[in-house]
Amino acid sequence: MPHRDAKACIVGAFEHPTRKAPDKTVAQLHAECAAGALTDAGLSKDDVDAYFCAGDAPGMGPVSMIDCLNLKVRHTESTDLGGASYLALVAHARDAIAAGRCSVALITLAGRPRSEGSSGTAPRTRAGTPEAPWEAPYGLTTVNGYGMVAMRHMHEFGTTGEQLAWIKVAASHHAQHNPQAMLREVVTVRDVLDSPVISDPLHRLDCCVVSDGGGALIVARPEIARSLKRPLVGVIGAGETVRGQRAGEVDLTTTGAAVSGAAAFAEAGVAPRDIQYASVYDSFTITVLLQLEGPRLLRKGRGRPFRRRRQPDLGRRPSAVQHRRRRAVQQPSGQPRRHHQGDRGGAPVARRGAPGGAGAGLRAGAGAGYRRQPRCPAREHDADPRARVTSPMNTTPKLRAMPSPGIGADNAAFVEAGRQGQFLLRWCDDCGRTHWYPRAVCPHCLSSRTQWKPASGRGTVYSWSTMRRAEPPFTLAYVTLDEGPTMLTNLVDAPAAGWRVGICGAGALRTERRRHAGGGVRSRLKRPPGAARRLGRWHDAPMRRLLALVGRAALAAFVLLAAAASGAERLRPVTVAQGLSHPWSLAFLPDGRLLVTERAGRLRIVERDGALGAPIAGLPAISVGGQCGLLDVALDPKFADNRLVYFSYAEPGDGGNSTAVARGKLVGNALEEVRTIFVQRPKVSSRAHCGGRLVFARDGRLFVTLGDRSSRKDDAQVLDGHLGKIVRIEPDGKVPADNPFVGRAGALPEIWSLGHRNVQGAALHPASGELWAHEHGPQGGDEVNIVAAGRNYGWPLLTFGRNYGTGTRIGEEGPSRASSSR
């Protein structure tokens, strides 16, 4: 899009040259940045009629700075989106100019984090934020958080430390073009990997230094921009979003740039392939990768291009990464000079022994020296012996002080339950979902009908990172609970090598408490008999009652997730009720009672004390025999309001029977207003492979699994019938308009996926919301599949199984019906 179509132009810019300003105030830095940008634009202070800033502005933000600068404005705004604030403010200034609210907008940023001792290695939690009581006690640091991001990215996409190191190599070359850059020394991949680990897997040179300073921009109407006789820089596209923990649905490898980038490209009328230069936020090497993947400047999981693109010529590179100074890790004094240029105080110098000046280290063949050296995997995690995590099995660990979470109305019940050794989660009665961190108002549906319920204390390690620049070192992790949400916690009593993403376990842990010198309290989690020794210890200082924050049997179980599978406690069956005939499925009522189906065609309520109720009246006629009968039962997501119960069953009719779904309103011990909302076609004379599992998706649509009825397995590959399919319907039985086969000739519109044998186990993944299905296959052919729209899962064309009894290949006995659609 030509600049003449832009609604506003950037006409002035200024970057403060100061990198350490102990003798300047934040207000002074803002003022100096404003003066520099106005000078660059060729404008005066009196031309400014709008002022924009974020949370770094002192005092009352824009009010204080407008008074400090003695501006006369008719529009002002203060938007704080963290590091993204000032990109958003450029777009907001453009929109204000386009709306006629102002003509010349001044945007300033400034801060003194280096002079004030800020560091990415110190815990950062804003007091008063609603998540603080649930996360502050663990001492999450900036580098810890990004370490977990990098660890997850490595797990999902196979990203390596070497690939991240190439990002730093590129940044060191871009720094040659900025005389004010703190780190202008050209580095190699080996330099990065040899620098000490700060927080696994991030090395010191994966992190940006902390610096003082700031910057300012002037955004003006296009007519004013043209009058200044300067190159026109039009703002032609912008996007904005906020992405957080999403009530426990944590996704560390996806940033808001996936949304804001797409919006910016759409508005500008360009595509990612059109971009020749990109300037992105680079607090850590992993940040650069995520910021390029989000707007699809790089395909997700493709970190290798950084190694291939060795020439630092910004004019030739398809996508360049500009080195900028952001708040990250303060490099401590006393380190070798190569990794500590930030405290030199003098002019930066080029790398010693690098002939040819800037860029020589990346010319053809420059990486050979690194490749000739054998790589030691342990070096990446233990490069600095002083940072090495020592196992409490062979030494006495120091007690890490953890701040009190503060006990208030939001967490008092949680804390009290923890004192009793019980871990609670917050559930919503209306939508039936749980969330983390706990809130009285459900973040999924904004209902106030939430309550505490006991949780299992089991889950899976989603990501972790050991903070090595701490005394003593400690490990934080995100753990995805079996109930769905992902929470922040700490993992302890094990060396870093003992943790792995994806490790899971089961079983409650016992605890013992011992008082230590100095008044601290240690809670040691004792392993069950025969378990591996990689268990955990949770330090609770200075307040022993903080143990309740995680719950003895809860966080203890999270730590057990990292134990070997042999350490999992054996499942212990508990009899809840007796006297049922072939119970097939159950659903939990909000009051704790159970709805249980019996295959023989009865639906019963089991009381909380195990008492078995009389069969519920109102069920339709059911074909019972073999595997057929009354099958699954599920509650409507809004059961608390509408009392609707859904159930699947074998419906008799001409030609045999077929799996059907009905719903009715539970009133007392009867179902009223019962009606069938779906019937599998065709009906088959069979007593097997009914399927029948019911799963409500997050959008309220209903998945129904349907078997191939055994005698008609080839029908799983045709679309004119429901046999061997999973269907997706609205709660009233209608067909969703976005089903994959809607409008396709010869295909039934309810079909979601095909090629199934007999799916009788299905559930939504608690984090992704994907449908996971367990499929009963032939001999040796059971499957677990992630079910996607329109996919063909192969039965009976592709299978690892054989025919029962004979061992012959599937299909050798001849087709039961010629397949017409594949």
C-alpha cells in the first residue's frame, strides 16, 4: 500500500543514548526523549496536541508528564500492555489522528531499571494483581518464565540451543549498526553455548542486558508529514490483542502476535512473504523466534533458518532481526570480559582477534570452527560450576525463603483445606468447567455460581526451568492437572536432569514437617514404597501455613509427576455401589450423586452414600442384546438451568437396530419431555460395535461415536451412512453449518470423521479442547486418535490388527459391501 493511503505518518524518532542514568529522573528521561524526537521531526513543543504514554510514565502518567512538559493537548491516552504498549500506542495515535481528535501526537517511553537494580533474575510480581496470591510465592522471575517458554518450544518442535544461539549471533551483528548498543562484540554460537546457564535452557547470551534510557516518536497527519519535506513513513497496518494464561489453558509457544500480526497484515493489504525487514522484541532469543512465528514470518517450529542466514547484510536478508535493548538479565560484575561488556563504562569495542571488523565471524566457513568441536550436551546445562544444581540426596540444601501469598476472601477456603491435606479447585456449576488461578466469577462464562471441589492432585509437567542464578537454585514448572487447567508450581528435590516435559504420575504423597535452624519449615514429600527417589521438597518460609497454598496431597502429587513410572502408586479400587447389572457409563450430578446406565436398559441414581435408586422412568424402547442396550449418559453443559440429560442407546426398528441419542429433563426420578435427537442410519441386524460415547465440545456441540456394527465394516469408508463414523450435532440434533461434509453430494452432513471401527472411549483434551478417542480394534489393533474434522482414520483399509481367531489380514475374508468413497 503506498504511503499516500496511510492515515498518519511517523515524522520523528529519537533513541536516548544513555544506558545508565543514575543522575537522571524518569521524568527527565521522558522529557529529553520528547525534545529529541521533536528536533528530529523539525517541529516544536507547541505543535503537539496529543500525548501518549504507558505505565512507565511517573506519577499520574499522562497527567503528570503533560504538566512536566507544559503541553497543551486536546487528546491523551495511557495504555499499558507491557512491552507491547508502544506499538499499540502508535496505532492508537494514528486512529486518533484519523478521527480528527488531534494532528500531532507525541509518544514517549523511559525508564531506569539498570540504575534501580532491576534484574530478570529477581522475582517479578505486581502486588495487588489477582493472580499474585497463587503465583507470587513461587518466586517466578522473568528469565524463569522465558526459560519455560524455551523448554516447551524445544519439546514441541525439537528446537535446539544451537538454533537459539544463532539468533544471538545475528543480533550481535545488527548491534554493529547502533553506536549506542551496549553489547557490540560479535559472538559465535560457541560463545553463546559456553556462557553460563541462567535458567534452563537459556544461557547468559540468550538474554538481553538491562539498560536505562528511552525513546520517543512523533506521529502526524499526512498533510503535516508532507510539509516537513522528510521521507514519509506511513502507518498502514496495525493489530492488537492480549493473550494471557486463559484461565489455565496455557500455551507457551503461541503469542498474541498470531492474532495482532494477522490483523496488521490484513489491514495493510500485504502478506508475510512481502516483508523484507522486521524489527521485533528481543528480550530473549526465544522471544525473537516466537515473534517471528506469531505473524508467520517464520513457519512455526522452524528455527533452522537462523543458522543458514549467515551474512549480516541487512539489505540482502529476507528477514532481519534488529538488536534493541530491553529489560532482561543484569550481568553480574566479576564475570569474564567477553560476557560482561555492560559494565565497562567506556566505548564499546569490536571483538578482539576478529579480522575484517564487523561481520567477519559470519562469512563463509566461519561456523566450521564451532562444528569441528565436539558438542557436550552437559555443557549447555552446567556451563558454570557455580550455577550447577546439586541434588538434595547428597547434600543438605539451603532453605529458600518464599513470600506469603496473603490470605483473603479469594483463597481462605483453599488455604484451610490445604491445612487438612486436601487440594481444591474452583468449579463452575453453570458451564461445568474448572479454572486456574481460582476465581469466584468463572472466567469461562462469567457465572458467579462457582464452588470449591476436591481435586486429584495429579497431572503432567507441561514445562519447567531451573533458576540457577539463585541461592539456592530452584525449579519452577507449569503442570497440567488431570482436571484440565495448567498451574504454576515448583519442582524440588531433584537435579535438573531429572525433569522432563510430559512426565506424569499418580498417587497421593505423604508429608513430614521438620523445623530447621532459623525457624524455617521444610515439608519433605516422602515417596511411596518402591518409588524412584526423584520426588520433591517444598520450602515454606517464613510462614509454615503456606504449605496449605498447594496442599499436602496436591502439589506433592505435582512433584511426583517427575518420578519414573515405577514410582506411581498403584490404583486401589473402591466399591461405591453394588447391585448394578453391566453398568456402562456414569455422570456426576452437581449435588454429588451419580447417574448410572445399565446396559439392560435401566438408568439409576446412586446416592452419595452408595444407595441404589429405583430405575428412572421415561426411557424409550431399547434393543438389548450382546453389546447393545442403554449406553452412555451425559449432562447438558447448562444442566443446572435446564436439567437436560442426554443418553445413547440401541433403538429397535425395521431391519434391526441402530445407535440413537435422546434427551430428556430430569425431574425427580423420571425423565420428562424425552425426544430422540439423532438416529444412526442404516439399521443393522447386529448385536455388536454400537459405539455410543457422548462428548460435549467447548462450543456446546455434541460428538457421538458410532461403531461399524461388526458385520458392515466396509461402510466405515462411505459417506452415505453413519456406520463407523463420529458425528457432530447441535444439542437439539440439528447439523452445525461448519461440519466438514455439509453440502457435499452423497454425504450425510452430521459426519465429522470416518474410518472408525468401534469408538467407545472419548474425551476432550483439557488444554487444547481436541477430541481424543479410544477405538476398539481387531486383534492387536486398538488405537487412540486425535479426531479432526473430515479426517479418515483408515478402518478397515489400514490397521495393525488381524482377524480374531484366524490371524488373517483384515479384508482377506472379502468385503461386506463395495466401498464407493475413500
